[in-house]
Amino acid sequence: MLYNDSVWFDNKLWLSSDYEFKTVTGDKVEPAMFGEQRLPFSGHMDARDGLLVIASLHQVYAFDGKQWQCLVSPYE
């Protein structure tokens, strides 16, 4: 799989592609999770000033290490 971006945030390596959002822990590449919930995000991402932001064509989400927040969505 080719990834659009990889960033180090919240003591994890995060990977994003046009179709997936994953984390790397040790030697495991797994779907990005928040608690027991799989995160359905994809696109491009960056981490700055204590925030991880991931943006697709239609949505933008930010994570501060504790909570996910929707910043842009045509569905809400």
C-alpha cells in the first residue's frame, strides 16, 4: 500500500492513504482506532501544535490526543 502521509503523533506513527487510516505499533500495522471504534478516515494529514489533522475530499477531523473533533463535513 502506498501512503499519502506518515506522521509521528501521540507516541504513534500514523499512516494515511486515499483509502485507509492506520497506526504502527512495534511491528504491527493496524487500522486507526479510538477506543473500540475503528476510525473511518482517509486522505492527507499533518501534525502541528499538539493536533493531528486528517482531511479527505469532504471532511476534516482533528485529534488532540484525547478527543476527535469534526472541523468540516457536508453531512452535518
